Amino acid sequence: MSSTKLNRRLTRWGSAALALSLAPACSYAPGTRASADPAQSVAWQSQTREASKSEAAPAPEEAGPAQASAGAVSADDSVREKSKDFDAKADVARASPRKVPAPAAAPKPSLAMPVTAEMAPEPEMDNAAGAPSTPPPPPAPAKRMAAGAVAVQTQPAEPPSQGNSFTHHAANAFTETATDRFSTFAVDVDTASYAVSRRYLNQGALPPHAAVRVEEFVNYFKYRYTPPEQGAFTVHLEGAPSPFNANRHFVRVGVQGKVVSRSQRKPAHLVFLVDTSGSMSQPDKLPLAKEAMKLAVKNLNENDTVALVTYAGSTRDVLSPTPATNLEAIYKAIDTLESGGGTAMGSGMQMAYKHAVKKASGNAVSRVVVLTDGDANIGPNVSADSMLNSIQGYVKEGVTLSTIGFGMGNYRDDLMEKLANKGNGNCFYIDSYKEARKVFETQLTGTLEVIAKDVKIQVEFDPKVVSRYRLVGYENRDIADKDFRDDKVDAGEIGAGHSVTAVYEVEQTGEKAPLGTVRIRAKAPNGTEAAEQAFPFEQKMMRATLDGASPDFRFAVAVAATADVLRGSPSAQGWNLATAQKLAEGAIDGQSDREEFAKLVVRARGLLGNSMAREAR
């Protein structure tokens, strides 16, 4: 072949390669794991931002000025912003309809079917109004990238992920009281579902149906329940007409745990188990996790201790149990953490529990705190069941577990929740420094100290008064009625100061009599036998009008209804989120979290409208 022909052919090949490199379809998918080459990772971030700006659905009317100007930021600016602190993120990219299909357009998953959804792993804004979060600055980007490059060279590369994973549970249907008068479930104080869904909404996308768990929406918020004067908890019952159906009422069962002050709680021995795999390199993952740990340590007591274990391609014992007062040593150990490699979560669990069990006793709190995006794909134990089987003995010795989720794109919500449930602990999701403060500063004592375990609630409705009922949420906490008094059956835990709220939708017969009885069965933190209490649901607890109900009741109904709509519950078809919004706005009661929720409902209304408009086409 002549040199002229060869040069001409090479020119054509070069042009074709250049065209392919510029085509949006050739960029990495949002769910792809972090690249081993930092330069490639930055290039992917730039492509994602450009695609988002051109394809995103119209912004809801309530979007703040910072969000309205997001599309004006250039790709070069995006790359520079990616390397700055979390508080410079006014240009957070919304997920496009192509990247995050509207849940209504996707096939409805069957019961307990894993569901995946992809989203660009962008840092999250702190408030619905568009104010960026303001955490302390993470390590300088250049230093992180250089360290990451070295780590990737010495550890196995991490395989790609397929997106965020959630487990679908079919919504509870109405039950005829004459057929089954008992409703039995385990308590749940987790809040991860609300924080995850809030992040989707703040980034301009509806959360997948499977990501929405009604009980975790409702229990995210604080209610003004009176704490018990003695014992572990009190029960608060209330009901009122439904704003969505004139023939139905909502009833609320509220359980308030006893409050334990920071100075009164037991000594805590924490083992932080930190995911340092390559997927944790995003600013809203490992850097935010490091700041969250510092917040927790700063709020511990002088008798507490901290240990630090990491896992990536292999596990590493970074810090042996150290007094919490030695902040310099603990912070120094935290600052050394860098991301790179695979995800051997199972091996890390075993090492962390071996540390924790040494400190376990009836007079102290011993807890493993896992901080990860949940994507465990390398190691001897890769499933929740196999990991829990390997540490079951430690759980029986009193070690509890908290799972703290970070980031998007490969988030394993299904794994995180299952680990927390079986590990006698709780599950949170941190999308901002503000949320980190809520979990590790405001709620730290409740996060650490369990005041009652294997807590079960059973509501017995009187068929003469209630013809039908349904529990809104708690589908994955369902317990067989016959197992209510079987103390071998595992249930949920309540931490100090935590409250648990359950909302029912009921149809009454018109008979003016008590609706039924609420029973709670629970064990002491170190007990083996449960105690039971019963509380009558008197007719006087039912309000004649919704306006006559307490602000707490009205807000809980607004939250439960919104979550029921967002998850596509058949029983919520025809419900108007404008009604839920009005109900929430009238029950804010001076609480900033409630004000934020009301704004999220506005955003959800806009996104649902856009989704229905796309379906109509």
C-alpha cells in the first residue's frame, strides 16, 4: 500500500475515533465505578454535566435561584467546581429523564425483587431551597488524586457497578377486620429512605418506587410526644378524618422512647468500619464520611473509645481502640484514609466485630459503624446473609451495628438495610454535612444506646367499630400474628430518645366504641424475656375534624401520604399531593426539617406532572 493511501486511511480512522470520543453515547454511564485514571474520571464528570444540562426535565416552579442558574455553568467550570469543597456546589447536575427513567414508566417490580436505578453521583445540596452544604474542607483534590493513583497501582481494580439497588415490597392492601383483626409489625427507626429520596428530588428526579419506605419517611421527623416518666416508652394514639376520602379516617400510633442524656448514657466503644474502595473517591463519599466520623468523635464522652478498620481490596487495622479524648490521634488516623481498589466488605466486618466484641458488656455500648456506598463485590463474604452468618455470634454477645450510606451511582440500599436489621442496629443515609450533624451530633445518643430490643407492636381492631384497615408502610417489618409473643422471633430496636410512628387508614362502621387495643412487647437491652403492655384506643382519641387534630398528627399524615404517592401505592391512586402540601404547610410548627419537607412536596408535584406529561406523549 502506498504511503499516500496509508496516510489517507489513517486520517479517516483518526477522524472516526475523534467523532466517537465526542459522542455522548460513548461517555461512561453514571453507575460506572471510579476510574483508575484520575484524568479519565474528571473527563467523565464533565461529560455527565453537559448531558444533564441539555437533557434534564424542566425545573419545578419552586426551584431556588441557585438551581435555576445551574445550567449556565460550563463544562470547564464543572471540573473546577468538582475539586472544591461541598459548599461550592450550586451547579449540582439534575439527572436527565434518559438516565433516571420516571418510575411510572418502568415495569412494576414484583414482591421483594431487586431494583436498580442509575443517577449521576453528584454532591448533594443541603436544603430544598437550594442552599449549598457547608462542611469543613476535604483534603486538597491534587493530593487525593495522587494518593488514589498510587493506591490503584498497588490494589486490584474494581469492577463496574450497574447502579443503585433497592428491594421492592408491595404496599399493604386493605384487610377485612372480620377476617383478621390483628396487625403485627416490628418497630423501625431507620431514616435512610427519606434522605435518599430527598436527594433524588433535590437533583430533579423522582425516586424509584422501591427506594421509598413510608415508615422511614414518617420516622425521619421529630414529634412532640411526651417521654415516659418510668419504663422504656409511652404510647400516643390519635385519629381524624382523611383529607383524601370522606369514608375513611387516619389513625396514628406513636411510641416515644425514654430520653437519656449524654452524661447519663453508658460508655460507648465504637469501631468505625470504613469503605476505602475506588468507588468511594467522590467528594460526597469518603471525604464526607471522614467529616462525619470527626463529628461523632467530637461528641463522645471521656469514657468512650474509638477504633478504625478499613476495607478495599484487603482489610486494614488503622487504629486500635483509643480513648475518645485523644482527638489528635483519632483525627490523624481518619485523615490518612484514601480511596482505591476493590470492596472486601465481608473481611472488614469480621475484623471490626473482633474489635467490638472485646468491649461488649452489659454496662457498655459496643457498636460497629459501617460507612460505605454499600457496593460489596470482592471478598469471601459478599452477601448480607453470609456476612451476618459469620458474625451472628458477635450479635448475640451484645454488639450492635449501624450502617451509614453515602453517595449515588452504585448505592446498595438493599444490602445496607438488611445488614442493619439483622445486626440489631439502624440504617442512615448521609447526603450532606447537615445530615451528618443530625446523625452524629444531634441524635448520637439515640444512635448509640439501645433502650429496648425486639420491640413488636400489635394493633387489634374491633370488627364492630372498624370494618377495614391498612397499615401504611412497614411492609418489610411484617411479623406473623402468631409470633407476637414468640420471644425467639427477632424484631426492631429503639434507641434513647427515639420515637416510632405508624399510620393506619381505616374505615369505621359508625359504632361509637373503642377502636381496639394497641399492645407493645419488648425486651430490655440485655434481656431474653419480653414484657408486654396494652393501651386501649378510645373513641375519645378520634377527632371530629382534621383541623382539630394535633400538628404532629396532621404532619405525619402528610408525610405518609406523600411517600405512599411517590412509591406508586395502589391505595393512594387519586390522592392529590396539593392536599398533602397544604396539610404539611399548616403543621410545620416551627421546625426546619418540616419546612424543608413542604418544599420537597412542591418539587415532587412538579416532577410528577412532568412524568405524566411524558407518558401522555
